[in-house]
Amino acid sequence: MSRLKNLIKFKSIKSRLMTMIALLVALACLSLTAVSYLMARDAMIKQIDESMSSQTMQTRRIIEERV
């Protein structure tokens, strides 16, 4: 743990500020990635649901025509 603290020692407030800004930007990028993944997943699930419901409707029509 002390090695990690030695790596993170800052010589000036400016370098500490720049590091915090870089970490915030990285966190924002990760958040955007997660949000875009969830949106794409939801869109895919919705598309699959629509496809399955249209197939179900077609199957019902075929069954009704035969009966």
C-alpha cells in the first residue's frame, strides 16, 4: 500500500488537479459507454419482442384459417 501511495504523490496542486480532471473524464467515458450499452440492449430486446409477437400473430392466423 505504501508503494501505491508513493506512486500517487503529487509535487504540485496543478498536477493533482490535472489528475482529478483526467479521472473525472475517464469516469464520464465509462458512464457513457454503460448507458449506450444499455440503450442498445433495450433496443435489441424490443426488436426481438416485436419479431416474436409478429410471428405469433402469423401462427394464430394460420391456425384460424385451418380451423
